[in-house]
Amino acid sequence: MTIEVKQLVIKSSVSEGESNSQADEDINVDLEAFKKELLAECKQIVSESLANARER
């Protein structure tokens, strides 16, 4: 089955001012938490894969 996309529209907005600094800090905190969670999940997947490989 083939899916063809003829047009991709990306909408964004850029704003200036001090209010962005708080939003940037929140994003950085969320990003760090996401990185830690992703790393933990990857480690778990690798550990499970190694355990399964040893069992065979």
C-alpha cells in the first residue's frame, strides 16, 4: 500500500520578549526528563535482549 503526500504545511510562530525565557526553561526541564526516561527504557530493552540471547 502506497501513501502519497502532495503537500506538507508546517505552521509556526515566533515571538519576542522575556516571556520566552520561562517557556524555554520549562522545555529544557521537560527535555531532560524525557532524555532520562528514554535512556532508562533503552537500557531495559538492551538488557532484555541480552537476557533473551543468553537463554537461546
